[in-house]
Amino acid sequence: MSPSSTDPAASSAGSLTYDLVIVGGTAAGLSVAISSQRSGLKLVRIVESGDRVAFGELVGENRLDVGYGETVTSIDVLDEESLVVTTDRLAYRTRAALVADRSIDESWTSSWVGSHPRVRVGLGDTPFGEDDDVLVIGHTDTAVELTAEVAEQGARVVLAGGGLDPTLLSPAGDNVLRRLERERRATVLYRSQPSAVADVDGFPMVDFGDRRTPDLQFDHVVLAPTRRTTAMDTNGVTEAAAASGRVWSVGDPTGDEVVPTAPGHAVGAAIAEALFPEVDLSQMVSPAERRRRHTAAIDELRDEHYNATITHFEPTHSDLWVLRVQPDHGETNYLPGQYATLGLGFWEDRVDDATDPKLDERWDKLIRRSYSISSRMFDEHGYLVDEGSLGELEFYIVLVPPTPDNVPGLTPRLALKRPGDRIYLGPKVTGRYTLADVTDPTGTVVFLSTGTGEAPHNAMAIELLRKGHVGPIVAAVTARRWADFGYLEQHRTLAERYPNYHYVPLPTREDDVPKRYLQSLITDDVFGSELGVDLDPERTHVYLCGNPAMIGLPETVDGEERWPETVGVVQLLSERGFTIHKRNQPGNIHFEEYW
């Protein structure tokens, strides 16, 4: 379909008819043109007053229609369904117009530059040589445009983004930035921001003020101004056109604030939704998807936040894993039963297709969760392991699936990790769920857990045996299937070696195994009849970890304690004379709920 030249309202210079006329070949203007064409608009024209657009290579690649050297003189209403955009050469009848050019305050500077000679520190209007080292400072489309311009001249260029968020770039800026990185024509520091620029022997020395980036000297420093406006008034937009809903604008930040939406992507989608119902909005790539493509930004986030390495990752099955983590610095000593914090960034991929709530707002943040420290039971020589001497911590973790009411963040990302991958490990190991109250080596110690709730009990049982505990030790665990018992063989080997150690696995979904829960070990007197263990509250400590329903703590209502409807272990033990351990009131029932 060819543009029409029969518009009676056109100027004597000629006329053309378009779906969308874009004023300004900026990154945002190019983005809207490209996304609009890909989504179904056939007639899109870019009007550029200069002799070049921001990213010239995109013109040919996307077959963009660009009018160079055209200055818009007015934008007015033509009729109820169209506008007329008049330039010093042509007039365009169009269904909509987007003002994407901008004016820049040439006097803009930044306070930390001081009185450095403008010949070395400026706004990017200096020609650069192939041997020049150039630093571009900024986090907007303008910074990317300047970086591309410097790279085109053959100079070595570094972009200091200072928290640059790819989703706040236009899609064209995003695409070109990744291309420059991929082709090694630019180095991007997504997280680093200069704190000062000093003059050293006539050249700018840049202090980044953080441990990640050393002080660097450049031939030139280019400032990407953040004070800019979309110049609707300078394009002769009439009041009637502005009120018609057919003239849109896209610009960069005002002052030093970052725009809340990606210029180009958000505006292009908004125009299409409002004025072009035939456009397929699904063809527009989401900001979150574009951001995930920036591997360098993810690498910088990992370097900034992660302080430990996964040294072991052994799936019991696809949804259940034993992993070990070694911190970069610090000790790994802990008391059996304590917990530590693991973390991964929202920028990491998920094993499922769920979407985290408010992902765009939290993309560069950490997801943290505390996990009880587990323990292998034997070292490589077959002896009881001394975990404190190994320099790493072990964890026993199950994948938490998403539900309509809850989208877990950490475990779906942890599921994709393998030995050698980096992770966050909290600096402090803590917790009061320990063996501190077990002082009699001849007493009875019972560990009851559901699923991965056995993690702290593994370390506790090994600690007791290593220290020569001779009284009965019972570890009972419930899980759905035999495959859900990650430490099954280690427990069985332990029970073979130590007559006072009893292991009771209780699968609840196996057809050839009678279903029993932990409560039934008490109500059916399994301890006495099958294990020969006396649950004497005077000489027994019971540790409960896992499902709160299994534990069954009472609630205080109107000053009275009320047991939950489902009878838990705590109620059954209380009826036998056991008492709940509290900080200021020692007891022999210890618990750690898992949710």
C-alpha cells in the first residue's frame, strides 16, 4: 500500500498519508516505529530534523521510513479521525502523531565534575579518535545513544550506568546496548556510578567510590544529561491537536529522576491500544523479558550480592535436594539445630512458568529465606562427620510449587542451580533450637519431623553420637514416598552401627506400607512395644520440626489454652506429663515450625 498524496489540506509542497508520524529519530522514536510496524501498522513515518537518527543501523534492518532534514512547523487537527503534521517540506495526514524529539540544556552539568576543562569533560559534541578511552555517564536512552555514537567513531567506550535499569530504556536502546556489549564495542558498568572526577596531568581521573570499580583515567568523559524535555511546544502543537487524544509524547526524565515506564515500549503500546485496535500488542516484548537478556547486568548483580558458592547439589528427586554452600569468608561453625539464611536474586530464572508479583519493582533485589542446617552423617572415610571442620554448610530443601495464593520466589530458582554456582549466605548462624538442655548422656532423645524438617535433627543426632551419648536416640520422619527420604540409607547405616540409635521412616502414600503418622507412634505405644524406649518425661527430651499441624501448639483464647482441632504431638506428650520448653521456663518439648 503506497501513501496517498491527495489530501486537500496538504501544503503546496506535497502531502502524504500515514497511520503514525513520529517526530524525532531518538531511541524512543525508533522503538515506537519498530514495534508499531511489527504489530501491524503499515504506514509509519519518522520525521528527523537532523541528518541522522540515534541508531542508524536500525533503519535498514527494520525498513524504517525516515525523512531526514525535515523540521516540523505545526501539528493540527484535520478532522475527527486525523491530524495534519506540517514540516518545512511536506504535510502529512496521519491518524496519530508522536513527539519523540527533545531539547537538551547545553549548560547542564553535574556537581561532582567541578571546574574540569570542558575540552575533556562535556556533553558528547567532541570528535573522538580510535585510540581514545571515553567514559559515558548516564542511565537513560541518551546515555546509550552517546555510547553508540562514541563506539561508531572507533573509540574505546565505557558506560557507567549507576543503577541502569534496562526496563526503563526504550526497546531500541535496550537492543543496541546489548549489541554493543555482545560485539565488545562497549563495556557497561550497570551498578557503578562515578563519585568524583579530578584533573590528573590534564586528563580526567574518575573515582567510582566503591570496591567493585577501581579509579580509572580517561581521555574524555561524556555526560548524558538527565535534564531534558519533550519539545511539544516547539513543534507547533495546537491546543485542538493536544486535546484530540491523537498527539502523544515520549521523553526522558526531568531533573534527575528516572521515568517510571520504559519510553517507547509503554507509549507505543498505549498508542496502539487507544487508537489502533487492529494492532497485535502481543508482539511487543515486555520490559521484564528485555531486562533478562542483559547478562552483564545479571553478572554485576551476582558479584554485588552473592558471597558463597554451591559446592554440592544432589537431587533426591527433581523436587528435593541436598546442597552444600561454602562462604567466601568467615567460619562455618554452628550449633546443631541452628539455621542460616540463603538468598538468590529475583533476576535469576525460575524452573516453573510462574510470575513473581511486582517482579519489575523487585528484579534487582534478593529473595532471602532461613533454612535449618542439615548434616551428612559420614565423611569420606566412613567416620561420623565433623561438620564444623569442613568449611561449608549443608541444607535439605524441597521445591515449593506456586499456588493461586502464593508464588514462592527462592526454591524455583534454587532448583536450577548446580555446583559452582554462586549464592547469598547470611553472615550469621543463629537459633535456639539446640541440644543445650540435653545434659544427661544416658537420657532419651526423640526427634520427630515431617519432610525436610529432619534437617536440624540430622546434625543433632550426629552431635550426640560423636560426643558419646549412650541413651536411646529415636529419629522418626514422615514423608509421602520412599523417594522423599533424602537421608534414608545414611540413617539405616547409622542404626546398624549404633544400637542405641533407632530410625523410623513413615511413608504415607506407599500402597504396600500401612499409613502411620507421628502421633500414632505415641498413641499406639510404638516407642515401648517396638523400640523398647520408655517415654519418661523425667529423662526424655522431644524435638519436633516441620508441619505445624503435626506439632499442634495450643492457642491462648480469653486467657485459656485451647488445643487445635487436629490432635498434635504436643497435646499427646502434654497428657503424659511433658512440658513445652520456653525461654524463661525450661521444658522437655522443643519445636521448630516450618511455616
